[in-house]
Amino acid sequence: MKKSIILVSVAVIVIAIFWIGLLSHKPDKVRIAFNLPLSGPIAAFMGEYTDAVKDGVYDECSLLGVDTDKFEFDIQDNAWDVPRAISIYQKQSLKPIDVYISGTSPQSIAITPLTEEAKTPHFLIAFDATLTETGHNLFRILPNYRVINPGFEDYINERDAKTIFCVQMNISSHEEQYNLLEQKFIGSNKKFIRERIDGSFQDYRTLVKKIKDTNPDLILVSLYSYQMSPLIDAMKTESVIKNHNTLFIPDFIDLIHEGVDPKKLSGILFSCPLFELSDVNDAVKKWKSNWAQKHKKTPGYIEAYGYDTGRVIARASRLGKPTTMRLLEQFPYDGISGEIVLDENRDMVSTLTLAEVLNDGSVVSFPTSEKAE
């Protein structure tokens, strides 16, 4: 009899410990969970995004007089691996999640059905143009191909380019980007040539010779920054880049922040958030300076959008949990990254510009009058 009582008591204690751990998340806490590629081949793209979100939360709390202890952060590295990202979410979801932040596209696409089932507000660090349309609680505060493509389309028209050579990663978001772009010119006299490469590609000299033999009117490049650098080297060796005939996606900005020689980057156009221009307002200059002092690194647009995301979450949490409806009420939002406007699918529609790097390292908007030389 005593033995049975002891066994029952032990079982009760074990169960109690389990549930105490499971429910350690206090009901009044706002738990923000991250599932991002913080290591691996595209870790540089993420920059200091998680720190930026935290800074945004804390600064907004200070402004509103809210206790920062109200927030807790669960930051996990999916190493740009889909199965790992799913496993991370499954472990994180053992405790209540109030806001979820995931990236990039392949990982977010895999996780989205799970967060939608849980009705969790989910911020996507992903680029597929129509991704937020797949759910009711999905947000995106980041440049994506819905806002990048119009700049590409306009530049094709302004140069009256007939042959467009597209270099892209062989991934869903880039495939979608160029499918959508080509659809805009169905029935026209424009010819798109698409070269798809994978993450381990290295034969840039052969690729550039193919571009040179094609002699296109315009070259469009959608790659990760670690691929852009050797491609640019090969293109400049073969004198392929000339008269602003080359246009890159915003990943190009990573090369600027990595300290690549501006002369190597000159003559190339790229799609650019206004935050990255050298000529910004005093508030943005001050924020950039404060960030650099605190984090010992110059912030980029990824950090700026992360910071604004953190402030929006904190604002939506001042009267309770940051539900999808409360988050929506914060927009339009005038942030460090500029005015953030969301469409009916909770996707950012803010404007980007075409920009270039000058030899002195300045980043300037590319004048319309000079676009078609």
C-alpha cells in the first residue's frame, strides 16, 4: 500500500513539473517567437534583424510607459533548412505564441499552415509576391517582388529593351518574380532569356560569356549577395556592364554594408528602399548613428524594417495581446524605414526607387532623365 502511494505521489510530481514547465509562459506576457536563417549561406541577409525587433519593442515601450518585462523573445536558427524550421515551430508552439516571425520563403511557406491553424499573427521575411494572400493572419513589412517588379517593368519600358537576360536563383520566389514580369509583356516584341542557377553555382565566367554572346539590351539579376559579388567580377572583366544596362534586386545592398569597394559596384542599378539612400532626413540619420554606436555596425534596410516591426508589435500590445486586428489598426505607420502602408492582404505596398553607388560610396536615386542612355 505504501509503495503504491509513493508511486502515485512520484507520478503526480512528474506531471506537475511537466505542466509547470509547459505553462511557465505567463498569461499577461507577450511572447514573440523567431524562426530565421541566422546561420548558413544567407545569414548575412538577416543582418541584426532580431536585435532590431527587440530594440523597436523596447523603444516603443519607453515611449508608451509600458514595462519591457511584458515581452519575451524566443529566437531560433533554422539554418535555411525547411525540416529544421518545421521542427523548431513544433517545439516553440508547446508554449503560447503571440507573434511569430519566420523566414525566408521556403521556411515561411512550410510554417504558414501551422500558424494559420493556430490563428497566430505571423510576420514573413519572405519574397514570394502573393504569399500573404494564402492566410488571414499573415503580415509582411519588407520589400518583396510585388513592390520590386514595377521598378523592373518601368525600366524595361524606359530603355525600350527588346532582349532581357535574367539571371535568377532556381527557387520559387525568383521563378514567380520573372513569371509575373514576363506576363506584363505578353504580346510585345520583348524576349526574355532566363538563366537559373543553384546555391552552389561557381562557373560565373561561362555564364557571363553566355550573356555577352547574347548581347542583351538589359540584364536583370536576382541572386543572393554572396553570388552577386563573383558575378559582378566576371561581368566587369568582360566589360558587360555599361550604360546602366544592369539591374539587381535589393540583396545588392548587402555588398555595400559588407564594405565592397564602391568602384566595383559603380555603374550598376538596384532596387532600393529609401532608407538606404545617403540623402535621408535627420531622424533617420540620428537613428543610424545611434544604432551604429550600440551595435558596432551600420544598419541596413533589414534592420530598419525589423525595428519598425518591433514598434508596431509593442503599440498593438499596449492594451492587451497583439491580435491580428490590433496589429492592423497600427497602419499606415510612419517609421524609420519610411511610411509603411499595407494592402488588403496585409502586404507592404510602399515605394522603392532605383539607385546606384557612386565612386565615393554614396548611394543615390537614379534620375529618370538618365535612365535610358
